Amino acid sequence: MTERFITLADVAQVLNVAPAAVYALVRCGDLPAIKIGARGQWRVEVSELEKYISRMYEATSQFVVTHPR
């Protein structure tokens, strides 16, 4: 069984960015996440991460079209 939820550190590793960058994405609402447990640990659903990546590809594509070299 593959994991449904992953930690912010795992997301950072997938995106090859700092964990603080992932936390900022979550806090501003760009990357949906939930807080679970008594300590309120953040978790991101793998499907939401995939949706985020798809949105970023689309945004990048639009940027390239509107900002030609």
C-alpha cells in the first residue's frame, strides 16, 4: 500500500526545496494540507501534491507564453 499522506519534509524532498518553502506554500494555501495529532503535525495528501505540481506546470507554461524571450 502506498502512503496517502506525507510529511512536509517528504514534500520538500520530492520538490527539491527547503522544508521552510513547503511550510510557506501550506500556510498561504497554495498547497492544501491538514494538521493531525495532538502536536498538530502537518500532512499533505499525495494526490494534492500531484495536483499542485500539475498547476505549477500549467502556470509555468502560461508564463513562457506571455513572456517570450
